[in-house]
Amino acid sequence: MTITITAFERSPDGGKGLARDTRVRWALEEVGQPYEVRLVSFAAMKQPAHLALHPFGQIPTFEEDDLSLFETGAIVFHIAQRHAGLLPDDANGRARAITWMFAALNTVEPAVFELVTVRIIEGDKPWSKERLPLVEARIHERLKQLSARLGDADWLDGAFSAGDLMMVSVLLRLKPSGLLAGYPNLAAYVARGEARPAYQRAFAAQLAVNTGKSAAG
């Protein structure tokens, strides 16, 4: 049975690759698995049919045979376990790659998403300007730590893995803020992720949904 994922009918970012379905698209492209996309509107996301797949009314979801999943970390982990290409063969290497997946989602992304919240969602609130320096300071602390760990390596732990896929996906959210500029090795790390053919295909597919043209068009 063909894999089916859900994605925004019209993404809030206009197809810049920040919607979380891009992570799942990227993972499927990395392992060479074909998939179909069912587009859902914001209204449809709150209807019983979609809530049966995602109890919190979000995207993406993943369906294959009698399996349905939600949450990008769980979906990418499932893809990486089932298909070669995103996790090392040795047990210790796999464990470390999985650790980086959790680090991306649990340690780095919360601080990054808080920046989105304070700048956009709460941008008109009186406390927004006061909170912004605190939020940026927390992000800088995480970026310093991550930069020190990455050093001059291409990827976080040997070859590219699902850990890198998730970390790059999270860091991409910082590009509009300019905060990555102070960390040249992290900026280069993100650029390497974006340059991967699998990411390019995933990005182009998501962009086409929102603009009707490919990334090159």
C-alpha cells in the first residue's frame, strides 16, 4: 500500500519548507520511498476524520497499510527504522543518531519555536519586546553548545543520519531571524542539509503545493 501523508492545503510559510510535513517528505526522499500527499485545510484539520489520525488536529500524519502515525519525530523514526539510509548499521551508532533526534526536538526546537511565538503569535502583546532578548539569549546558549559539539565536522556523528535531518529542520526555522550568522559552522551545516538532493526534492514538492511551481521555477 502506498504511503500517504497529510500536509497543509496552504502552508502558513507559503512553501518555504518550514511546515513540518517537509521533514517527513525529506525522510521519505532520503530512503527512496514513494508517497502520496492528502492536502487538508485548517477547517478540515479540526474535523473528526482528521482528528482520528491526529488527536491534536495538526499535520503531518502518516498512513501505511493498517498503521497510522502522528508527530514528526515518531514518523521519521519509523521511516528510519524500516528503511535503510537514515540510521547507522551498528547498534551504538543508531542509538547516538536517535539521541540527536530527541535533542533536536526536545532541547533545541522549544527555544527556537519560542522565538516564533514571541515575534509573530505574540508580536502585538505589550510584553513581547521585553521577552525577545530573553528568548534570543536562550537560543544563543543552545547554538553555542551545538556549535561547539559539531566543530568542523560535516554531520553530528559520522555520516548523515535522521539526527541531522531533524536538527537541520529545526535550525532552518532560525534562518529568517539571522541568528545563525554568528555560528558559521552551523550555517554551513544547515546549508549542507539543504543541498542534499532528497531535501531539494522535498522542498520543491512542498513549494509546488503553495505556489504552483517548483523551487527552480
